[in-house]
Amino acid sequence: MDNLKEIQGKMSHDPYYDFPYSKRRRQELVHGPVIVGAGPSGLAAAACLKEQGVPSVVIERENCIASLWQLKTYDRLKLHLPKKFCELPLMPFPEDFPTYPDKQQFVEYLEAYAKRFTIEPVFETSVESSEYDESKGMWRVKSVGLKGEVVEYVCQWLVVATGENAEAVMPDIDGMVGFCGEVKHTSEYKSGSVYKGKKVLVVGCGNSGMEVCLDLCNHNAKPSLVVRDAVHVLPRDMLGKSTFGLSMWLLKWFPMRLVDRFLLIVSWLILGNTAKYGLDRPVVGPLELKNMSGKTPVLDVGALAKIKSGDIKICPGIQEIRHHNIQFVNGKIENFDAVILATGYKSNVPCWLKEKEMFSEKDGYPRRPFPNGWKGAYGLYAVGFTKRGLLGASLDAKRIAEDIGKCWKN
């Protein structure tokens, strides 16, 4: 705190006060943490900090909260898990919301959440770099606004809340640049209505790929799905309960492998043998695989029935994309009008955080696995990198707020 008072004194006389080795730019002293990212994780961290009496500054590169949900998701999207597993700390979903809220309902909930806790992010501002100055004991967070204005925030605590889905993953496929049809990532996909009657190849068989195929079918398109690897497909609900909720309850009493075996038996009774339709299952069970690699099983909301009926065709990996057609690894060549890349997202932390101890430079995730990846050195924290959805983010947000709250009160 002595360092904070020293810098505050200098900045009160000169708003452009800076550290010796940096260029002159406008600086702002933040008495609490700077939170980078105004998605659900960032909002949860800000709300929990406010509950502890700690102010914060939230920086967001887009023009709204939850930009991934508002700007980069398809229209038919709903929460894949029941709402009770997706609510943020200190505020449940409205009782009249359905078990699986849709996109608009979830955004309404987040906007109400931000309003309740008076969270007002600095929008349209990108963090260019964040670096810890050991000589001052402070973080220097350089941001650039929409019009090029540069502000450097000086703070004792930095919360990284840019999350697992900061940047779309674009695979490098031979010939993709020369394809005559449309190629887009699911972050740009809104509805299958514009693809009526067209042959569309969806690359990626996770939850997004399956749902996009279902949406295309519902709009009378002709989708095919590239399935390169084994995948677990589970019913979204089983035995009158959500599959996720039932799994969490069973894990309280039984070992993970036994619960996995139970889930696979019930899934086989409900869905049948998915391998029969080109969807081989991994050797490792769905919960164990999620725990090991973070790979989420597909929770079926109707796509599997379309695969069984032949409305969605299963294709192997792509060998090459040509001007008018696509060649698969089995040698088959087929024409398509469009390609939708359901290839997921990645962290962008290594691009702007000048720190190598807490975060891996390879994938932008905390090096220490859950539940120990939320705290680093020198007042650095991470929220939303647990590979456990909003449930994990909420848990991290509470821990971060309690940890910073103790320092704040002292």
C-alpha cells in the first residue's frame, strides 16, 4: 500500500506521470483490481469484489458485456446445462426462466446482473499489454481505445477474465483459401435460413457443430458433419433429470469410472450404438475424459436423430479443399456450397500478458490445473479458465474476491 500512496501522490501532480522507462501516456491509478474482460467471468469477479467492498475497473474490447454471447453465437443457442449450474454468484436466474434459458434470456440475466452490482465496464478498449513493475510493486495495464487513445492503468491487482473463448480457432486446411464457396467460423454463423437447399459441410463435431447441423436441417439445408475423432454423445436428460446434474449427484457417492459406466449404459439404452452411425466413442469415459483433457461430451438436443435418418451425413477428415469440391481422407470427393468451421476457440492471454510463470505461453491457460489455477504471484489472478464452465468461473470469482478482500481490509 505504501507504493500505491507514493504513486498516487506523484500522479495527483502530473496526470501523465509515468515510470522511467515507458513513454509518456495518460495514466489512471486504480485503487482496486483491473479486470480484463466483461464476459460472465469478469462480471462475476467484479460483483464478488463489490460484495467485499473492493472497487474495480473492468476493461472490455467490445461495445457490450458478454460479447461472445451477444455478437458471436447462433440464434438457436441455449444453455447446454440447467440454469442452476450456470448462475453467477449472489444472484440466481429468475424463477420463470426455463430450465435451459435461450441466448436472449441469458443475455438479459447478465445485463440485470451488471445493473444490480453497478458494473460499468470501459467498453471498446483493448488491452495491448500488461506488465508487472517490480520496482514499484504495481501492474501497468496499457489499453488502446477505439480512436487510438492510450491509457495506462496502474493497479496492485490484475484479474485476467478474457476466458477460454477469446479468439476463434481457424484450422489450416490445404486449399481452403481457394474454395469458391463460403467459408465461415461458427462465430459468424447466425441461422440456417440463408442456406436453404444448399449443401453445407460443418467441420467439428462438438456441441456447436452438432447444433449447427440440426439448425441447418430445420431450415431445409443439406448438412454433412466432419468427424475426425471419437466423441461421446450423451442425452441431455436421462431418468427425468439433466445428465449433468445426475452426474454431479452420483459423483458424491461413487467413483468417477463407475459413474462413467452408468452414463454409457443409460446412453446406449436411450440413443443406441452411436458407432453404428459413424460416431465412435473414446476408450476413456465422458467424465474422466473431461477431467483429463477438458473435452466436453456432446449433449444431444436432436442432431443424433437427424444423423440416424440420414438428414445429417457423417464424413471423415478433410484431405484437401479444391475450388469447387472437397476431398476426404478416404478418397471420396464431394461438392459443397459452404463450409462452417465449428472448430472452437482459444485463449489470447499470451498476446497481451507479459508474464510467464502463471500462464502457459503455449495455450494461454494457467499452468496449475483446477482448482489451483486461480491465483498467481504479485496480485495476478485468473477467472474463467477452469474448463468447467460457469460453475468453475463462479468458484474462482469467489476465491479471488475473498483473497483480495483480506488485503483490502488490512
